[in-house]
Amino acid sequence: MKKWYAVIGDPIAHSLSPFMHDTWFQENGIDASFLPIHVEPSKLKEACESLQLLGAGGFNVTLPHKQAIMPFLDGIDEAASEMNAVNTVVRNGKNFKGSNTDGDGFVQSLLTADPRTDDKIILVGAGGAARGIAFALNRAGFSDVTITNRTFRRAEELAEETASESMTKSDAEQNLGGFDIIIQTTSVGLAEDEALPISLENAKTGALAVDIVYNPIDTPFLKKAEEKGCRTLNGVGMFVYQGAIGFEKWTGIKPDTEKMIKVITEKLGGNYVNR
Ligand code: ATR
């Protein structure tokens, strides 16, 4: 029987996951399809049961279902419980197990920019995305991570859980020149006229500025960072690597990530420069 996989979300029409996974199925000679499925929040339980009944091999979960799906799954792995969110579901016989590949996907993307594990890192934000990244940085051996957030208490809590430091936003802005890597994990600043989640005035020339947002590809945060002489890394790599880790969980095959980053970057209208 032909295998099939899916991504569920609301909205879902603009997801690039079907394109990415269908391309990888073709490249690897796998007879499978990947469907975008629009699921409203009130229908999440039924959708999950239907995916089970109709034999989905696995699926991705995107906004706004990443937390809400958890009670409807048969199990949750360590990465998903750390993040308290699921982005990838793997079928094991009759069971659906929730995982989260965002944090490790982020780290794989970061590694393409040749960081050192003793680089001084500041993580901006303390929400779900920041959690996954903080734990994954920790696992990958990055030893000098500071977390800052608008609501300082959340930064302190996440720092405690991940053996990191915390800093208030104003201290972080003042001391930004001391950091080698600045990671922006909030969804703020997508619009041109919105304030950045952190002022980059004091950023060090040559520091690496990383945004997890990939659409738009050149976010106001990255533009400002470039103006300040920082190197930049956009969110396309994280998107592709989180998908690749999921693809491998489903098929046992490591897909071609480098080519996919180029293709998706072109699709989004950016230039492919791995700076
Ligand atoms: P996600 O799962 O996408 O990370 P989230 O858990 O709601 O979403 O977290 C959003 C993050 O963006 C938080 O760090 C949040 O800061 P607070 O903890 O202070 O709410 C941050 N954020 C949202 N709006 C912001 C704004 N206008 N300025 C600065 N940070 C903001």
C-alpha cells in the first residue's frame, strides 16, 4: 500500500513541508505522499483518530496544535516533554508517539555557521521555541548560554532548568557586545514597523545573529544585525533540519538538506549565502 504522511495546522495552506517531504520521497525513490491537512482546534481529537484509522505513517504538527495534541497521542519522547510541545508524530505499530525536532534542527543549522562550543550565546525569548533551543544547545555541549526575555521571570526559570544564565532585557542590551552569538526566538519583529525584541545597537561586529523565523527570509532583526556588521543565519536551515530529522524517523533515510536549503531559500526569494 502506498504510504502517506501529513502536516496538520490552522492555517496550513502556506506550509512548505509538503513540498519538502514530497521532494525527499522522490529523491529517495520512496512511494509516498505528504498532505497538508487543515484541522481546526475543536476537531483536533477527531483528526488524530482519523489519521490513525486511515493509516498515516506519521505527521507533522504545526500552529496552533503543538501543545494541544499531546493528550491525544500514545506517548511523548524526551525532546517533546522538555519542550512541552510536539512537532513530529511517528507511528509505531498502532501507536502514535510525539516528538519534537525543532531544538535539534536549530542546533544542526547553527553548526553550519561553525560556532565554537565555548562561544558566548544569548538567547532572546523564553517561550516554547526558546525552550527547545535551550535544551538542545545544552545537549550539544554549548557551555555559555544566557537567556533574556521581556518577562524576566520566564528567562530565570528556563535558565534554571537548562543550567544557563539569565539577564534582564536592559542588561542584555547594554552588554550585548560581550556575546558571540545572538539568537532571536520570539515571533516579534516580523513586520517592518514593529520594534525588535532586543536592541542591537551594542552588538559586536562579526557576532553571529540568528533568527528562527524563515518567512520573511530577511527579517528586520537580521537586517539590523547586518547593518551592525554581524554575520547572519536565517531560519531556513532550522526548518529544513527539523524536517530532515522527522523524515529520518519516518523512513530511516537521511535526506539531502543542503540542496533543500538552497531550493527553499530561492522559493522564499532570498539569496543563498551561508554566512
Ligand atoms: P513560541 O512557542 O512561539 O515561542 P510563546 O511560548 O508564546 O511562543 O513565546 C513567545 C515569546 O516571545 C516569549 O519569550 C515572549 O515574551 P514574554 O515571555 O515576555 O511574553 C516573546 N514576546 C512576545 N511578544 C513580545 C514583544 N512584543 N516583545 C518582546 N518579546 C515578546
